[in-house]
Amino acid sequence: MLKTLAMVPTYNEKDNIQDLINDILNLDESIGVVVVDDDSPDGTSDIVESMRQKEPRIHLITRKDEKGRGTAGIKGLLYAIEQGVEYIVEMDADYSHHPKYIPDLIEAMQEFDVSLGSRAIEGGKETGRNFLRIGITQFAGWFIRMLMGVDVKDCTSGFRCFKAEVLQSIGLEKMVSVGPSIVEEILYACHLGGFKIKEIPIIFEDRTRGESTKTLGQYIETMVRIAQFRLTMKKPKKR
Ligand SMILES: Nc1nc2c(ncn2[C@@H]2O[C@H](COP(=O)(O)OP(=O)(O)O)[C@@H](O)[C@H]2O)c(=O)[nH]1
Ligand SMILES: [Mg+2]
């Protein structure tokens, strides 16, 4: 019986996905993986499908008609909830979110509802990225903390572990992010829900295989969306 599912959205990750899945599955028998691939032209889904046929802990969702990190993530998280696991880990496929940190994220579930891999607390850092990109991340973190009042240093981290009941309660199906702003939308919903969030230090290394899909437009959209979330998302009455 699976206790934890790692949800990995992918777009053109053929050079990473096989090693990543193996590294995750080798951590513990109770961990499985669900990959949500947007029918990547590089054949990522085919690689996962051939692995899936030999290993029941691997799940694959291939979306033919939809694209976007946000909607893919929502689909994968809802799928993970349906599987009845206790914990759901969300992570990128490119090894910036190294699987070796997953046990630390899960361990934090003893006391917290959400844990996240943090570049911004003592012991954590970001390497391999240029000054501009690190600067953008730091500015975004500051902007989000100011606007949302979230007591988290690395607000843009998409490497997280949730208790399944947290994700069940925050209204994932109503979320509006198509792209990467889903990371902040979920974080803010967890904050409004009053859930306890723990940061775990990670060394975030920029990808060495495959290419980032992030565009300048997506950064700008995320900033605008954050203001929108602040204005429109409300504290749940009770849970
Ligand atoms: N399913 C899906 N996954 C995506 C999409 N865009 C990015 N991803 C995945 O989301 C994760 C983060 O994307 P990445 O390009 O590394 O963003 P960056 O780390 O911010 O540069 C990776 O696992 C990507 O493969 C998309 O449109 N659909
Ligand atoms: Mg990346």
C-alpha cells in the first residue's frame, strides 16, 4: 500500500525522467510516482509508460488537449488524493528538487501540514543560476511575503510535501492558474487555511539536462496573479 505519491509535472524531460523515477522509487517501498506529461514532443510519456508496465508504483497521466504547469499540477494532485495516500510530494523533474530531500520533507509531516524545500533558510541555497534569475526569485519571494503575509522565506519553491487532507480542503478544482503561478496559489490557500508550514533547507541546483520552459511573460503573469489571489481568495469559514 502506497503511503506517499510524488507528483511530477513534465514537459520535454526525456533526459531526466527515468533516473528521477528510479531515484524516487528507491527511497522506500511506500513511495510511488505520478507523472503528468503534456504529451511532450520528446517522448517523455513513452519512457514513463514503458517503465509503468513493469512497476505498479508508477502512474502516468498524459494530457493530449491541455498544456500548462498549473493545470497539470492540479490534475496530478487530484489524482494523488484519489489514490488514498497519506502524503503527496510535488516536485520538478529536472533534479533542481533532488529526491534525496524527500525523506526530510515527509519526516516534517509528524509536526506540520505542509513542508517545503527552501533555498532561503540557513543550510539552503541556489546554485548554477545566473545573478539575474536568482535576483528575480529573491524579489518574487519578498513581493509575495509582503503581499500575502505568508511566513515562508522561499515562497516560490515548488518542492513541497502536503498531508493529503490539506490538498483535499483547499479547493484545488477551483484554482485559476494555468501556468507556474499555481505554486503561489496553493501556498496562499494553505496559509489562509491556517495550516502549519515547515521549511526544510535544500541545495537547489539549476538543471543540467533539458531546458527550462519558463518565460519572462510567465514571471510577469505570476506577479499579477499574486495580487489577484490577495484580492480574491478568502479565508475558509471553518474546516
Ligand atoms: N505537464 C507540464 N509540465 C510542465 C510544463 N511546463 C513546465 N513543466 C514541468 O514543470 C517543472 C518546472 O519547469 P521548469 O521548466 O524546470 O521551470 P523552472 O525550474 O522555473 O525553470 C519541470 O518538471 C517541467 O518539466 C507544462 O506546460 N506542462
Ligand atoms: Mg527547473
